[in-house]
Amino acid sequence: MIKTLAKSIREYKTSSILSPIFVSFEVILECLMPLVIVWFLDALEDPQTIAEGRVMEVILTYGGALLGMAVLSLAAGMASGRFAARASAGFAKNLRKDMYYAIQDYSFANIDRFSTSSLVTRQTTDVTNVQMAYMMIIRVAIRCPFMLIFSLIMSFTVNVTISWVFLALVPILAAVLVFVIFKTHPIFDRVFHKYDNMNRSVREDIKGIRVVKSFVREDFEKKKFEASSEDVCKDFTLAERIMAINTPVMQFCIWLSFLLIFLLAAIITGQAMEANNVAAAVTGGDLTALIRYASQILSAVMQLSMVLVMIIIARTSAERIVAVLKEKSNITSPENAVTEVKDGDIIFDNVSFKYAKEAERNALENINLHIKSGQTIGILGGTGSSKSTLVNLIPRLYDVTEGAVYVGGVNVKQYDLDALRNKVAMVLQKNVLFSGTIKDNLRWGKEDATDDEMLRVCKLACADDFIQSFPDKYDTYIEQGGTNVSGGQKQRLCIARALLKDPKVLILDDSTSAVDTKTDAMIRRSFREQIPNVTKIIIAQRVSSVQDADQIIVMDGGRINAVGTHEELLVNNAIYQEVYYSQNKIGGAANAAEADKGGAAHE
């Protein structure tokens, strides 16, 4: 895990190294200052200094030394903070970028493993937790052990007997830390999954706010969010209660150490006086230094506990981030990949497919199909008949489980993915427009598209008329998600965007469902007349959208039920007949008459 995360440090390695170096320098100075204070106080108490009238000289000498050390310590601390902030913020930036790039390379199967809300949480909350932990590690986590070790060493140079107090208290604090770590880690592990659920609830509510309001479900959504929020709150409260043990234990140890220092100092000084050994007594300077070192040692342990708690929180976040970074796309371009798609000829050779290896049944079963280049193919079938699944295999959005798919006479697995997908344009079932102008959205199909090219494809998609009605025409701003255009307008813009790719294969996955039948017919006629060499695959619910296709494929339960023209299927296929008659409101005896008429026309 650490090795994977460390790859994201990159250009911030120097800052990551300089921060602990300056911290070490700061700690050394802070640990030396109490010792200088001892020398300072001892020099002031020296009768010879008073007798020679060198009090002011001593004050200036030691005071100047302390001031210089304080300034250097301050400068080192500021430099360390600056480098730590730069390193941690840069590390977080690279983490987000690496995660985002990794997600962009995912296949649909990879994306299916992570929910949208979970990926958003990992990009935001989880990265922030890791960023804070990293800053603590390269600054505080280096400072605390150094401060602990140096302060202990320096305290032993002042008074060995009293310094054993610190060594006796440190194991108590360490035991409390271990207890906190083992108790809180599983709680934080659990709470981040609840975060995902809460974010999912918020996302669904905001995305479907129109539905929520139209069904007057605001109170229900508020209660649902309150429940998920309360769930997160309970776990965090439990974790905070456990971590709260830290502070009172630390404070108890600090005051206990002060008490023991004074007690031992009094005992040692009393014994020295009884033995008439003034040199063995604890001086005011010694006492001041020991108090200072006690504060530094116990504060270092307290800060270390905070770092460890932060690391506990960040550990769960880090595991979730690494899961995203380590997830490799199961669909990649092969070596020496084919980079040119010859034509739109498509072959399904005994294809079977299921979304997961552990799935009980295939989504597609024994698909054998040949679509000639330039043909217009309609696909019809009930909900769940795997129509979209079938066409998703053509641009290799998923890989087949069995069999093979060929485009332009080449197995899709042998193509460079970009080359294949640039020549297989898809207008998906869920039309997506991005915030920006109409031109910005269209140029997703071709970055350097000219105004004339955009005008041509918009006329093909019957989008130019409504675009021209806007005051800003092609510079009209599209709100996020295309909320300021109708469903039919959104679909036509998405079709135009796909056409800009100059594809060999154009797949419309129920992409004219929001368009009126007249416009739908105009779009199909323009396709037939102006892009005859492009293979067109139209998935539709309306028979009228596919009835003039060269071939119509009827899907049922993941299998091809029938293939034929409108007239052939109207005579021979029960599923097609049912759909056709239900949409044309023909029933009873009229069904048979229509079927006979269709059969006669076919003969």
C-alpha cells in the first residue's frame, strides 16, 4: 500500500525530505535551550559572577544565545511547515490526478465495481485524510520521536535519578495509545462505508430532485438522509469517545511527572544538605530544565498519539484509494494493435457474455450475426432482452465471455481501443451533455471541428432548426446535464456529436425515444441519403423507428429470436407482431387480416 501511494509523491520528494530535516534542526535547538537556561541560571547564582560584577555580561551573553537559538528554531519550524504543506498538498493533488486518470482508463466492468458516490468520496474525503496524515508524518511524526529521544538524553545529562520518572511514565502512555489504535481502527473502517451510503443518498436526491418534488417526497428524503447522517455520527462519536481517553491520561501523566520531579528534587536536595554536599543538590536551573524536558517529552508523546489517530483514520482511506489505483482495466489495447478500421462490417461469431464470472446465467447466449457494411439494422425487444448489451460489445466496452466480435474483418480485441472507438460512434441510452456551449459539446466528437462541419452534422440530426432559434445559436450555453434543453433536443445534439467522429459504425441506443415520429423519420431519411456507407444500428422501442431498416433483429432473453425485414417479421414472428399491433392499436380479427396483407406483400 505504501509503495503504491509513494508513487504519487513524485516532484514533491525534495519538499518531503527537507521538511523532516528542518524539523530535526528545530528539535535539536529546542532541546539545547533548557540546557543553556541551566547554565544561565547557574552563572547568575555563582558568587564569583556577582563579586566580579559580571551579571549584565552573563545576561547579555546567555540571553543573546537563547534569542539566537529561538530565532533559528522559529525559522527552522517555519521552513519545515512550508515544505510540509507544499509536499502534502502536492501529494494530494497527484493522488487525485492519478485516481482520476485510473478511472478514465477503466472499462465498464471496472466501473461497475465502484459506485459513483464511493469514487467521489475517495477523491475528496479519503484524499484529504491521507493528505493530513502525510503532513503529520513528515513533520509531527518526525518531530515527536526526535523530541522524545533528545529530551530524554538531555534530561539524563541534568539529573539521572529524576530522569527515570520519564522512562516510567512513557510505557503507560504507550499502552493507552495501543488501546486507542486497536479500538478505533475497525470503527473508522466501518464509518467510511457509511459515508459512501450517505453520499449516495445525497446524490440520488439531488439528481432526482424533480421526481422528489413531483411526488412530494421531501419529508421522506429528509428522514432517509437524517438516518444515514445519524448512523455516521454515532460511529464517529464512539471513535471520538475512545480517543478522548488520550487527553486526560496525558494531562494526568504531565502533572504526575511535575509532582514526582519536585518530590525527588526535594528529597535529593535534603539528602545533599544533610551530607553537607551542596554540589549534589538540585539547583533552580536543574529544576527548570527538568520541568521543561518533562513538558517536551510528554507533549511529544501526546502529539505522537494525535499523529497515530490521524494515521488510523487515514489508513482506511489509503486502502480505499489504493483499491482504485490498483484496479487495472480488463480491456486494453494489445501490442502491435490494428489502428485502422477498414469498414463497418460486423460479425458476431457464437458470442456469449455475462457481466461477472460468478454470474449464474449469461446476459447474451449463442449470438451469431453478420451485419454488412453500410446496412441499417434495427434491434427490437422487450426490457431486459440485452439489446444494449449486444451493441456494447462492438466498440469493446465489454469483452465477450465466449466467441468473438469482428469489425471490419478484424477481431475487436486486436484493435487499438482509441482507433476502434473513434470509428464506432455510440449515442447511449442515457444522453449526457456537459456544461459549456453547444459548440463545446459538439467538439467532443471532433476537437478541431469547423463551424461548417458542425452545421452539417446538426442538419443531419435535425438539430440545426432549434439551435438557430436560440439567441446565441451555436454559442448557447448548456447547463450542467443539459437541463436547459428538452429531452428531444438533447438527443439530437448527442447524435450530431457522434456524427462528428466520422464513424464507420453508428449505434443509436434508443436515442430517438424523446423525438416526435416526424423528426425521427427525417433523421432516418437523412442518414439513408447522406451517410449510406456508414453501418447504422438503431435500438428502438417503436416499430416505426426500425421498420424501414435493411434487417430487424428481435431480441428475447439474451438470444436472437428472429432476423428479417419488417414484412417478414410481421408474418413470421409473434414477438414482432405483438409489438407492432399494440403500437398501431390493431387487435382481434384485424391482426390476422394485417398479417395476411403483410404476407401477400412479401410474396
